[in-house]
Amino acid sequence: MEFFQENIHLTEVLVQLIAFLIVFFTLKKFAWKPLLAIIQSRRERFESEWGGIEKTKQEVAALQKDYLAHLQKIEEEARAKMQEAVQEGRRLAREIQEKARLESQTSFEKAKANIELEVQKARLTLRQEIADLSIRVAEKILTEKMAGAQQEKKALEILGELEKKL
């Protein structure tokens, strides 16, 4: 204690205390308030930027949601158009099949009519040839005077020859 009593002077302590208080209040008035203001402004700026980041995240999330909804809508429209195209293709295929069926039926009817016409022509020609052959057979029979059995035999021979020619 002696050491403190000898080395510590009350006037020096008071002077240092007064100087400290002057420096403290001066700094408080001129430096502390501006420093607190700067710190507060930085804190507010960080909070506003953080709020802006959060707001931007929300906007990005909303845009992403809208984008996905729009993409889904586009996919649904594409699917619907593909279904329409498939249905249109099926309809066209049915129309083509029906048209082909009608054309084949028409061709068949025409061919059938042509065949009937050819058959009628062949029958007419055959009738004319039969009439000619009958006349020739009758002429041969009349030119050769034969008995009933011979006439029948000769008629069968002539008919056999005519069948071979046809």
C-alpha cells in the first residue's frame, strides 16, 4: 500500500479522470453517434438486401411455378393435337378403305356385266354355229339315203366330229 500512496497522487488521478471524461463525452458526441448511425444504416441495408433476396426467391419460385404450369399446358395441347391427328388419320383411312371398296365393287359389277355380255355373245355365236351344223347334218343326211339306224349312226358321227372341232 505504501507503494500506492507514494506513487499515486490525487491530483494526477483527478486530472486523468477529467481528461478521460472529456475524451469520452467528446467521442460520444462526435464519433459514437456517427458510428452507431453507420452501423445502423449497414444493418438496415443488409436487412433490405436480405428482404430483396427473399422477395426475388419468391418471384423466382412463382415464375418457376408459372413456367411449369405453362409447360404442362403446352404438353397437354401437344397431346391433344396428336390425338386429333391420329383420329384424322383413322378417319382418312376409313374413307380411303370405303372408297377402295366402292371402286372394287364397281369394277366387279362392270366385270360381271362384261362377262355376261361375252356369255350372251358366245351363246348367240354357239346358237348360230349349232344352227349351221344342224343344217349341214340335215343336208348330209338328205344327200345320203340311208336306213334309220345308219342315219342315227351318221348323225352321231357328225356330232362327234363337231364336238372335236369346238
